[in-house]
Amino acid sequence: MIIATENKASNLKASFNLGYVWLISIVAAMGGLLFGWDWVVIGGAKPFFQRYFELTSEAQIGWANSCALIGCLFGALAAGALSDKFGRKRLLIAAALIFAVTSLGNALAGTFTVFIAWRIFGGVAIGLASSLSPMYIAEVAPAQIRGKLVAINQLTIVVGILLAQCINWFLVRDLPAGATDEFIRSSWFGQQGWRWMFGLTAAPALLFFIGMLLVPESPRWLAKNGKTELARRILGKIGGKNYANAATTEIQSTLVSEEIQRVRFSDLLEPKMRKVIVLGVVLAVFQQWCGINVIFNYAEEIFRAAGYDISSVLKNIAWTGSVNLAFTFVALGVVDKGGRRPLMLFGSAALAVIYTVMGFCYFSGVKGLPMLLLVLAAIGCYAMSLAPVTWVVISEIFPNRIRGAAMAVAVSSLWIACFLLTYTFPMLNATLGSAGTFWLYAAICVAGFVFIKFKLPETKGKSLEQIERELVD
């Protein structure tokens, strides 16, 4: 589909080939699908591999759920260190292969140590994809629809989450109600069922690998690395000859010629870069410390505390994935119309209120349907605000010259924050109780609201180069 449009903010006129732009963006967003699938599959498998490996201590359980985040950190750092040198496409291809290999490794693991090793290695692929997929999409997308296209990456994350949750539930749907730990451990569910949960991730990983072989390299990376004509050809396929010439000129105007080829992490400490780096890091950390991921990773504990048995827990997990998907579509519809700031403010405020009410429900002993509805409300608010918009903003705000390294710092901070959140939840839950833990998350959401209110500028409708001039120059 070709559409003529003008972006007043970026002053670039074009007849965009939106079919082509959507196609390459969706292929890149397959990294998000695998990110979501691989990240959440452990939530459904946990009740079974936990009994298979005879995990008993809170530290062991926390380590099993959070160890992949170590790999995520290394993957995000590798994305920053290598993507500015080798490009976005090659590393996304590598991520697809790692997803495929590690999913089979986890499925075949015979000991807890081997299982942990494969989870950490699989985390490397999550770290690569979580950093590079939104960055690639932001670098090929026209400014007018960049928010929607980058949010597609969040949509595929949610689709991956829902697919994993539905497959998890399907594989164990015949588990008898009230099954004992010994029955679960010795049955097919505890011996083989959880292995299929991990192993099936290899199928979409192979599709992602094939798709990435067919898409072009990021034109902004090509221009940055001296391949201007190739960048111009790709931009021409996106928006025509005039758009390609204008966009190439605008990209080159933001690059410092003597520093294009070498980017060091120390460059991020330059005085004019610090403000934007701090903005990206705080938003990335807040997306995790708002607390929503404990619902995905510790759904069993949260729903059991609300009075549900293990069979009902898996059904409820599938409900959370369905709500997550539905409200991500809401975000796609408003992120380029309503803007980034209003959505981020809404999400942080809504979560603060919902967590406060959840805390009082836990404190008062309220169980069953009211707790399920509160959990679904929290996920819905998160899915239409902090979940997609954070990725949109951190893919937009960093300058062309250092985008790979800066994204690595922000995404690495996100994974460190996620590790701390995931690892500490069992201990916080044991120390503060469910009520105190969610009140703590509510306080963090209030702090996030204040930061966004005073520090986050609006970026909708602006080219990446215009955002750079406004934030850095």
C-alpha cells in the first residue's frame, strides 16, 4: 500500500510504501514474540520442573525464575558493543539461532545445573532481541507511524506471552484437581510436560531466523558506517526517491564525521549526553520496578494466595495473557495520536491505585474473583501504557551516533532491574507479606509518575534527528 503523507515536525514529504514498512517491522518484531514466549514460559513450567528438580528453598526458586536475566544483561551489553560495528540484522539472526538452540537445551536438561546454564544462555537471546528489535524498527519507520510500529514489537511480545500461556495450559489441562506434589513429580506432567513447554519455542525461532535473512539492514546504521548509497536505496523503497534523499541528508547532519566509526561507552558520559542517558535508564528501570512482571513470573504464588488451586491458576494465567493482548491493541491505536507522555502518566497512576487496593484486599483476606479482576486491571493498564510506550521512547531518544551503545545501557539497566525485582519477590513476599509487597510497588509507581511528569518530553510525530536536536544539541 502506498500512501502520500507529510510530517510537519520532521519536514519530510513522501509517498510511503507502508506494506513494505509493516512487513520488515513485523519480521523484526518476531524477536519480541520470542522474547515474550521464552520469558513467560517458565511461569507455567515452574510448578512442574520445581518438583522434578526438588527445589525447596526460596533462594532456589528465585534463582530458577531470575537466572535468565543474567543472560539478558550480557545480551543487551553485547547488542551495544557489537550492533554499532556489525549492524542490527546480523545480531538479530544470531539471536534467532540462540533462541532455537537454548529452547531445546532446556527441554532436554537432566539436572538443575544444566537447566540453569541453558536458561542463562537463552537470556542472551532475550537481551539481544529486546534491545535490537525496537531499535531496528525505529530506524526504518517513518516518523508519523513510528510509535505504532515500535509498539508492534510490544504486541508480538504479548502474543508470545499468550501463546506460551495457552500452550502451557493445553499441555497440562488434564492434570487432576488437587493433585499432590508426589503425583505431579512422578506423572507425565512433572517428567515430560514441562519439557514440551520449553522445546516448542524452537518453532517460532526458526521462522524468525528465516525472516531476518530476507529483510534489509537498518538504513541509519548503513549511513553511519559509510554505506550511504545502500542506505539511500532502502530509504527509497520505504518512501521514494525524494524521501530517501531528504532522510539521508538529515541523518548525515547528526553524525560527527571523525567519530562515526568508533563508539565507546565512555562517549555516553559526555555532558550533553548525560541527560538523555539518565532519562532512558530511569524509564527502563521504572518499567520493571512498577512490579507487573512478578504477576507473570510468580502467578502461581499470587493466585494461590488469592485462593486458587493449581489448575485454576493456569487458567487465570491464560486470562492475564488475553487481557494483555487486548489492551496492547489499545496502545497501538493511541500512541501516535494521544502521545507518549499521557499514556505513561496514566499507566503509572493507575497501577499505583490498583496495587494499593490489592494490598488492602490481601490484608483483609479478600480472595477469589475480586483479586483476579484487580490483577487483570493492572495488566490491562500496563499493557496500554508502560509496557509498549517505554520501548517506543527509549528507541527514539538516543542520538544516531551512539544509539546502539545507549540502547544497550538502557536495556541492560532494565534487565538488572528485572533481575532484582524477580529475585527479591519471594523474599519480599515472605517478609512483608503480599499486602506490603504490593504497597511497596504502589509507592514506586507514584515516584515514577512524578519523574515522568517533570522529565519526559513528548516525542510523537518527530523524526529521530529532530528529537536528537531537541534533547542533545
